[in-house]
Amino acid sequence: MTTLRYRILGPLSVTDDEQNVAVTATRDRIVLAMLLLRPGRIVGVGELTEAVWGATPPATVRSSYRKALDLWRGPACAEIDAPAVRAAAAVLEERRASAVEDWADLELNAGQARELLGEIAGWVEQFPLRERLHGQLMTALYRSGRQADALAEFRRARDVLRGELGIEPGPELQELHRSMLAGESRAASPASVRSRVRGPCTARPSGWHGSGISRTRWLGPRPGSPTAWTTTIRKPSGSGRTRVIFSTGWGSPRSTGVPSTGERG
């Protein structure tokens, strides 16, 4: 068996059975650092996209999101009522909604507010409890010169949240509303509202299967060794073990999502 270890207390480094692994590509190092700096939690694709490309990712990123969203033909397994199937389908729907939100942010960053209006309004109707979507629709309206409609959308979101959940909009959505009332420039920037529950991306690296990778273990403090996450990979040399650390959609400790594993030290 092989153990990959990642160290971040100092220069970022990776070892494979105590042999150094060269991670030289800038984007790979950024993605890996983002994952290691957030152990035990899901790192959204949107966060990784922003870390790698900043506020202006290339058009290929936007088109990739669009193609992924277009794969959906409707609610997952809608015709099957089995509780286990419905529970699993609900997870997929959550991930779909999160992908929509990430894509909408990319479109707003690209200056496509007016073109986004019709589609984002439809997504808000489909996922009416997601504050991030409401914030994105408000931003798209505001940036299209429709301040009154943007403010009306906030009132609609507030009414839905009160009526369905008995809660007020979160602080980020309220702050966006206040900035629009005041006509501040912040309101014209890309939406900053985040959903209270963010879904992961779960695409596995091609050619890899669960039988080849053991569950990540929390090692805890050990004498003479840094606190660590260790991922054990049972694959022969040359089979692409190292490539797994750069996947933006495989399992993370205690969760299903992007990996944030490896020894930290």
C-alpha cells in the first residue's frame, strides 16, 4: 500500500512513500493548497474557480458548467417513490442547485446580467428557499437598470422564507438589499450571497474506483509527528495515484465532495 502525505507548514510538498512528488503546475498547487487549508469540509467548485482564476475565469469554465447543467432532463428519478431513492435524489438536487449558483456567479462576473435574467428567474422558482439564487437574481436585475424590481425580489424572498420556514433572510442578503436601497456600488458587483447549505461536486477521477482507495483516516496528534490526515491508496506504481489529489470532485474526510486530505505538517 502507498500513503500520500501533504505538508503545508512551510512550502507545500507531497510525498509518496517518503519520495518527493513534484507538483509544479501553478494551478495544481493552488487547488491542492485550497483543499489542504480546509480539512474536514467540502470545498466548492466555485471557491476553487475563484482561487485559480480570480473574478474573471476563462469562457471555457462557463461553458463547462453550462454543458453539465444541460445534462439534466428533470428531477432525478422523479417517478420512483422508494424512500432510499428519494433521499439519494435529494442529494443530487442539492448539488445541482449549487452548480447553478456557481454558474450564475460566473455569468455575472462575465457581465452577462441582462442575458441571465430569464434563466435565473426560472431557477429561483424551482429552488425558492435558496438565498444565494435570490441574491443573484437581485444583482442581475439591479445591474440591468431595474432597481425597483431588484428590491421587489428581496421582498418576495423575505416573504417566502417567513412563510415556509419562519425565518428572516440571512445577513448577506439583507446587506445586499441595504446597498441597493442606498444605491451603493457594491450592489452592482457580482452577488456575494452564499447559500446556507452548499452542495459538493462528486465526480470521481476517471479510471478510479472505490475498491482502490481506502477511507481517509484522522490520525490525530502523534508523538514526533504532525497532526495528519492520511489517505491510503491501493494501486500499483504508474497507475496514476498522484493524479487523484488534483481531482476537484472526489471524497473528503467525513463527507462526500472535494478532497481535503493528506498529512498536514
